[in-house]
Amino acid sequence: MKFLLCVLIAFVEIGFADGLSEASPKPLIKDFMGINGHFQFKPQLYAKVCRMARNYHNVNWDVKAPGDELTFPVCPNGVNWVRDVYGKWAAEGFEIDLCVQFGTFSESNKEYQKLWQGQEAWSYAYGFELAKAFGASGERRGVTSIEIGNEPGNDFDDGLYQKIFLQMAQGIRDADPNLKIVTATAQTGAADKYSKSLEETFSSPEMKAHYDVINLHVYATLPRQEGRQPWARSYPEDPQIDYLKVVDAAIDFRNREAPDKEVWITEFGYDACTPEAMDKREGWAKKLNWEGQTELQQAQYLVRSFLCFSEMDVERAYLYYFNDKDQASVHAASGLTRNFEPKPSYWAVKQLYEILGDYRFHRVASKNSKTGYVYEYKPDNEASPWVWVLWSPTGSGKEAVCTLQGLEGKKIKALSMATSSEEPQVLEIDETNMWIKVEESPIYLLISP
């Protein structure tokens, strides 16, 4: 027997100023949703799901070692960043976040860090030429922000990173002051393998003067415990994980230490591969019995993550990843497409983008782990319909019955979450009792004034 939750949503007269500061309105969802891409990215395919894209721009593609002559836009390996990457992306309307990934110039981290020693002047030149080649001072290539480092973490000497950061950031500023400068991945508290410490690395006045955006990577990883495979992930709203708490902590740091900065999530995601790929697991994935999510869960959790992040004081959220090859391993099955064929998550994210692209998060109408979530989104045009998104915030298939009290007489269209190219199902609302059943797949209510 399915467990039913009861949700009572009290209708409130909507005013755009409710719950929002006029000085800092929430971004339009089309300016909020992003995706991680790379060299094989197909801009025409992914332009249907967002217009913000992040690219890993490896320094070791640009030069064989720090200190070498810069030849933008052509790399030593023959790649032309304009012809092969940024020009194509920009032509499809993408706004690009360029992530300078330091790259392993040798097998040993310690050895490749030695290559950066004494390269402060070159780091300035690299930042300057990078911004000049792809920013507003030259022909526009769609690049509007640059991250200095991807995940240098605690295995990259902090003092050395700060020297590189300051010089590269100054070079970017001098070439194109309109480009936003983004930190490497960071978090509050101690640094770890993937993230620098906000307090230790980015809190000094000199560092704060050189960046515009605090950068987070967040994954819904369950706490480690005996018998549980590493990298096990849960649903976004799960209270036992740090998924949303990490974001809250970074926002608190920003509010306290750097109130003029933005907060971006440049990676979040879920893996979903086929049963055939699961049967072919190898190495640690087989030994530790790695499992991802189902294709439906990936679609549900990505959409719900975007919704949860949109409520927070976050300017952008980029999902990881654009495409996969159906490999049963962490991060290796996290694409919206599989071998460039859309997965259910592609259609679900596409629908979210199409419905809410010209809307802003407005307020929480209901938020309770036992009674479901209802988020309200409004367009700038007050004559247009507003949207409620409803879902059951669990990972166990529980349902909710939402009573739409106060919406009597309103014209409402209810759409199910898309999981294929077919038109989403139009759901029936009991107009006598004004209720609708809600599951873990979000439902969109388009409500006319």
C-alpha cells in the first residue's frame, strides 16, 4: 500500500516584492541553469537545455610547460580554441565560463608544481593573453568569466596557488575588466582533495580584491559507513547529507566576509548507466559494488537540485555532465546524453528550462519533509501566468496529495515531468475538491491570473 502525504497549500495574494529584495532579485532561470562541457560538446544539442556552459580549458593544451610562449588561439596539439570550441559555442548563444585547469604536466603532482615555481610573471601574461583572446577586448567569443584552477585542493601548495591566482587574476583584469573572475573550487572549513578552504585561501583582503565569484562543487554523497560503497548518493533534500548544507555554509561565509561576491555551483550531478554497463563493472567499481541512480532518479534529482538551488542565494548552477559513454563508475555515467542520445534526464531538464526560463524563483509556498515541497516562480511580466512546481521530497517513492485551496476559479494546467521526446502528460485536477497527486517527479502548475 502506497503511503500518502497530505499537503495543504494556502493561497496567498502574490506580489513580486514578497520574499525578494528589489536590490538583489533572483536570476532568471535561463541565466541560472548551466552545464559542464568539453571539447566534444555539441552546442546545438545542448542549447535546448540551457544557455550557460562551462568548459575545462587545460593549461597543458596551451603550452607544454608554464613559461612557454603563448600562441592563442592555437594550441601546440593543433586545437584552435576559437574555431573548434568557443566560436561554435558562442554561435549557438552560449555564455561561457572558462575554467583554467592547471593540468598535470607530469605524472607527479610535486613535480608539476615545481614547473609553476617562479612563474608569477608568466602567470600574469597567461591571464592577460587569455582574456585578450576570448574576452570583450578582442572579438567576442562568448567567454564572460574565467575560473583560476578547477580542483587544486589541498595537494596543490596553497601559497603557490595564491601567487598564481593573484598574478593571473591581475592579468585578466588588465586585459578585460568586464570578465568575472572565479575562484577554484572551495568550501568552508579545512581544504580537502578537491576544494581549497575559503577561510585559509580566499579570505585575505588581497585575494578578495581579485575575485568576483565563490565557486562550489557539491555532490549528494551519503556519509561513509561500513558496508556502503564510496560515492553513494542520495536524493537532494535528504537531511543526512551535506549537499545543501555546504552551499548554505559558503553563503554564510560570503555574507560575513565578502558580501559583494556571487556564489556559483559549477558542478553537481548524478550517475545513471544501463543494466548492461552495470554487469560489466570493473576494478574498484566491481569490488565495492558501485551503483548509481536509475535513469528516472537521475532526471528527478537533477530537476529537484536545480529547484532547491534556485531558492538559495546562488547565481548559477552547472550540472555535471553533458555526455557519457555508459560506463559504470562515478562521474562516468552522469551525462544528460549517452553517446549523444538523450537520456530521460535530458528531456526533464529541457522541460524545466523551457517552462521556467523566463521566470524567477519567487517564494516557497510549502516546504515540509512530511507534506511535500511547492515552489513558486514568476515572470517579470505580471500579466503572464505564474508557475508552481510541486514534488514529494523523498527518495523512497512516497506520494503526496496536494490540496490546492484558494485556487478555485483559476485556470490551471498541470504538466507531468518529461522523460522522453513525447509531449508531457496533462494531469487532471479534481476541480470539485481541488487536489492533485504528487510523486517524486515534479509537476508544473501553470496558473493564469
